[in-house]
Amino acid sequence: MSKSSDMRTPLGRVRGLGAAREGTGHFWQSRVTGLALVFLTLFVVGLLVSLNGASYADVRAALANPLVSLVLLVTIVTGLYHMRLGMQEIILDYAHGEFSKYLLLILNTFFSVAVGAVSAFALLKIAFGG
Amino acid sequence: MSQPATRAKPRPLSPHVMHYKMLPTMLMSGIHRVSGAALYFGTLLVAWWVTAAAGPEDYFNFVAGVYGSWFGQLVLFGFTWALIVHMLGGIRHFIWDTGAMLEKHTATKLAWATLFGSIIITVAIWAVIFWARGAA
């Protein structure tokens, strides 16, 4: 805490930054990913309803379609980014200790990346005929 | 006149949530958060399914069997509702972001619309699923 070098008040220094220290970025990113997810999710729900009870071969053929594969990949990346933002908000609301807060925030990122990597790899494997 | 580096006393907290009368907007706020958290872990079901599709046929059939069991269908029904109620809740937030429909009674009607709309859409999706299954 510098005493005299900063002319701004303590309130002025932190205003707009929030608990995650990144201002309105979180809010805006959650809105943009959320907007995209409205359309992406409707597509995926339609796809899954149409694949209801489908055989192994039919499911793989549908997932190997380039357009389906691309939309699913974008949905997964967008969805995981969106949910990571949401879970970050939940953690910042309920985790009061500094240690537990940072531990949970790191686990949140690990979980999102892991689910995304596994799903994306599986989709690419099917798309490239693996 | 410098500020102390640490707070001298704890800041006042708002009363605990249990002290408030439950209102529709409050209920839907809670459902939005809980459904979001459920969807967060629900992504594991999606990852499991696409992984199974990328693997051998026997394993895919096993996973499809789990999802096709009565318990699997119940979980997927819940997943669908969480998805739809969270989506409608998100759209409700988009409306509010423009400054519209924030008035008390309007916000209450919008909260009920989110709840009933999500139930109707979820049941409609599953009606299509069962209808398609019967037709196949």
C-alpha cells in the first residue's frame, strides 16, 4: 500500500474491478457466449432428439458430418467458456477464504479445459475417421 | 491520514437468504444458478457420450444402454429442463439488460413465464422423443 505516490482514493483504485479484478469483462463475455449458446444449443438439442435411439453407425455418421462436427466443437468451446465464467461467479460468492477461493478457481479452469479437450478430441477422432 | 492496509472491522453483511419471503423472481434467480451448476457437471454426460461414440461399438452400446434406462432417461429429462430453464433465464437477463420489464409486477410475470415456459418446452421435446421412438 503506497501512501503518497498514488493520488487516487482507495475507492477510485478498485471501482469497477470487482472480486475477480477484471471489471465488466466477465459480464460482457458471459452475455456474448450466452447469446451464441441460445442458437447453438437449439441445434444440438435438435440433433440429439433426431439421434434418439440411433445405432452406433448412425451416430458416428451424423457426428462425422463436417457441419455437425464444426457446430458441436463451437458449442462445446463456447459452452465450457460460458460455464467456467458462471462457476467463477458462484465460487466468488461463496468461497470466503483466499486459499479455498484460488484453489476452486484453478479447479474450475482445469475441469472446463479437461471436459473440452476430451470432447473435442473424441469429435475430431470421429470426424477424421478414427 | 492514510488508510490502514487491512480492515479494522468486518463489513456489514446483508441478512441471510432465509430471512426473506420467497418471491417468484427470487425463486427463478436461484433456479438459474442451480440449473447452471447442474449443466456444468452435466457436460460430463456429453463428454462421456461423444467419447463412447469415438470408441468401440460395444462400449457405445453400453453407454447408450445406461442413457436409455429409466434412470438415464430421468437424468436426461432433468438435463433438458436445466438447459431450457437456464436458456429462458438467460433470455430474461438479455431483456433486462436493455432496461425493459424490470418493473416489479412485470418482472414477477416474466419469472412465472420462464418457469412455465421451460416446463412446456421440456415436456414438448420429450413428447417428440417418445413419439419418434413409437413411430420408429
